[in-house]
Amino acid sequence: MGELQTKERVLSIQNLIIKFKLRGQVLTAIRDISLDLYKGKCLAIVGESGSGKSVLVKSIMGLLDKNGYIDQGQILYQNMDLAQFTTEKDWLKIRGKEIAMVTQDPMTSLNPLKTIGKQIEECVVLHQGLKGKSAYEETLKLLRDVGIHDVEKRYKQYPHEFSGGMRQRIVIAIAIACNPKILICDEPTTALDVTIQAQILQLLTNLQKKYGLTTIFITHDLGVVAKVADCIAVMYAGDIIEVGKTEEVFFDGKHPYTWALISSLPQLGTKGDQLYSIKGTPPNLFKEVKGDAFAPRNQFALEIDFVERPPFFKVSETHYARTWLLDPRAPKVELPKALQAFFEEGRRLANEK
Ligand SMILES: Nc1ncnc2c1ncn2[C@@H]1O[C@H](COP(=O)(O)OP(=O)(O)OP(=O)(O)O)[C@@H](O)[C@H]1O
């Protein structure tokens, strides 16, 4: 992908299909996804609940629920195909060490019976090979790096002595202590209040730069994405329907589902215009999805949308969207006014930069 292609590709997902067996039926949660991750960049995966964001990242870490399996495809990482891994022993070479994850609820990742200092230090010893005083010093440095003050005192405290935002900082410190190449953040700020959310996002951005981390940021909140991501992948019903640089998707989105997501941003709500709202529900993933999965909810749907899955149309070297509206034969559609104004304003600001 042009400019991005010159960057080093850290992980490459190819034609991935993931299924779950449930009560004698099969649900297809990921439907033939391909996606590349570039070194030092932050990729945000956005989409509504149930679109497959968590399943996708869990498959990269070997954390799929027991009834789930990779039906087809590859997850290429450092000359390995993670999709072929079958044993926990295989995954232990990757999980934490190469690819680490920060989730929504920090308490699930912390041991309530151990001081937070010890928990971070264990990772420093195991993954960085440090011992004694140098491991201790490195732990204090990590605590400072994630914005915790009074580190000698805090080292000796237990998780319950910290606020939700502080606990999330500690989980991030543990993740970084393992020196991972890729950090996956699965809705890391959803449970926090707005000011703390902003601080954690800022912290993640700073750490990404400082450690040259490659990050995947999962969220259903497109507003969060603009602040942290270099690239955005939009997911709908187990498929990626649009991918591009943040400003390309945000200010020049091409898929009607992307438009719907952007239209639901509070910034557009204040314009007092008739908003383009998404009616209906996503398709039943137990059944085969025909055509563009969004078609039944899409006011701009064409006949072909109900029949054939759209290919990825190229918008720019870095921007691709799966919508028949990009076919040269498709009719021109008029965007809702509020959305049009949002796009124009965004592009104007981007040009001024
Ligand atoms: N263990 C499981 N068994 C059966 N179906 C599952 C299982 N885990 C996930 N799914 C299904 O896979 C689909 C994708 O779920 P996933 O959790 O990845 O969505 P998501 O986009 O992360 O949503 P959210 O934002 O709510 O976390 C959903 O239809 C979900 O019901």
C-alpha cells in the first residue's frame, strides 16, 4: 500500500475465516479478512458490538474460546503462521512476550494478592533478564513511564489501593515490561470516565512513540480513534469494509456503514441536520451472508449489493473500501448535509496542517 508499503510489515492476516460451534450450529464470526500491520503505527479497528473486533484480536494471541476455530487463512508473524499453532506451548512463545494485550477491565489482569511492584518486576525479570537491584530500578522507571508518582511507595501497594485509571496504567506497565513488539488495546478506556480516558489515550500515544510499539486499538467509539490512530479498519458483521489512513476514512469515508458511524458522532449531532441513522440489525452470522452484509440497512444499496460481495475498490494507495458505490457504473449518491459539511471541514483542516 504505497507509502505504508515502504514501512516494515509486522503482522499480516490473510483470508482469515473464524467459526464457532454452538448448540449444533456453526457461526462465522470472521468472514475472509485480510489486514496488514505496519511497524510503529497504530491501527484502530472500529465497529459496533458483535462485529468481530475481539474475536479477531483474540485469534492473534491464541485466546479464542474453546468452541472457536480458524477455518481458513493465515496470520503471518516473523516467518511463522500463527494460524497453524495448536498447542499452548506454541502460544507461550508469542503471548505477552511478542504480542501483549490491555483489556477493558484491568482487575482481570492483576493479581489482587501481590503488590503491583512485584507484578511488574516479575515481567522485567522474565522478559528482560534483569535481576535484583537493576530489576527493581527498571520497575520504578516503568512506573514513572506510565505516569505514576511517588514510585517507591506505590511499588509496595496492592491493586485495590489504586483508582481504575491508575490500575489501567499498571496493566500497561506490565504489558510494556514484557518488551512486546505489538500491543493490543481492547477498549482500554471504555470503563473510565472521560477525563481519565483522555489521559490514558495520551499515555498510550506517548508510549507508542517512545518504545516504537506497533499497536492495535479496538473501539466502537470512532471519536476516540481520531486521537490515537494512524490507520483505521472498519468492521461490519465479521468483515473489514473499509481501511485507510485515519484522515482518509474519517474525512473521506466511502462505505455507507462508515458514513453511518461518523454520523453518530456527537460533533455531527449539534448541526441540527437530519442525521443518517442506521435502522435494523446486523445479519445473523449463523446464516451465510450474501452480497454486502450492510445492504438491508443501507439506504443507498444497489441491487448488486444483495447478490455479490463487493471487492475492495482502491480509493488511494492507502485507502480501500468494499462498496459497489465505488464501481464506475454506480450512480452518484448525495451525502447527508451534516456529513458533507463534516468531511469538507475535516479536509480543509487537514490541508492547512
Ligand atoms: N465463544 C463464542 N461462541 C459463539 N459465538 C461467539 C463466541 N465468541 C464470540 N462469538 C460471536 O462472534 C461475533 C463477534 O464477537 P466479538 O466479541 O468479536 O464482537 P466485538 O466486535 O468485539 O463486540 P464488542 O464490542 O461487544 O466486544 C458475535 O456474533 C459473537 O456472538
